[in-house]
Amino acid sequence: MKLVQHLLDKKGRQIFSVGPDDSVLEAIKIMAEKGIGSLVVLQDETLLGILSERDYARKVIIKGRSSETTRVSEIMTEDVLTTSSGQTVNQCMNLMTEKKIRHLPVVEDGVVVGMISIGDLVEAIISDQQEEIEQLEQYISGH
């Protein structure tokens, strides 16, 4: 089974972040430019929270708040679930499914080293299953 490390090796370790005092508008612009659904909120290298499109929809749009004047710290999720590079794809999938989250920061020695999404996990699981099917087909056909 693949580990988070393998996912990061494949997709890269680029981290997109905002600071707690940045405006929500700045954060949403970054998400739109990068085509991503969440950002980690960092102060220096310390993980303070995570901001997702869901946070924006539920805590800004629905409540009629201003994206320009609302600070990231006002709407971010502070109790961030994280994973490490040694966790398996299945362990992360179970956690994300159970907690109904879509993004997991990868933390090593207190520092965010990457981010994985539910899409990354689904892709890895499908890839593993495809490899297993091919191996079984070769075994059955005697090759």
C-alpha cells in the first residue's frame, strides 16, 4: 500500500498558505489562481489553521460578511487534523471519510511539508487497484 510519502514524491511538496491577518479575499484569489480548495494558515512556519472553500461559503457568503474586510483568522478552522509522510493512503482515507474533510496537511517535526486531498487518495487507490488487476490477469494467463 502506498504511503503519503509516495503521494508527495509524485505530486510535489509545494505548499500554498496565507497568514492569519490576510483578508479572505486574498486567500480566495490564491485558491482560484492555483486551482486548489484549501490553504494552510501559517505564522512563520507554525500551522495555525486551515482555510477551505467550505469555510468561505459557510462563514462569509452565507453570513453576508465582506471578503475584503474579514480576516483569515476569523473563519479558519483552528483544530486542524494532520497526517505524516509515513501514514498509509488507506489510513488517511479512513480519517478523511470519518471526519468529512477533503484536505490533510502533512506535518513532519512540527513543519508542514505538503498537503494531500481526497482526490489524491482516490487516484492512488485506483492506481493500486489497476496494478493489482494487471498482475492477476498476467498470473491467470500464465505470463
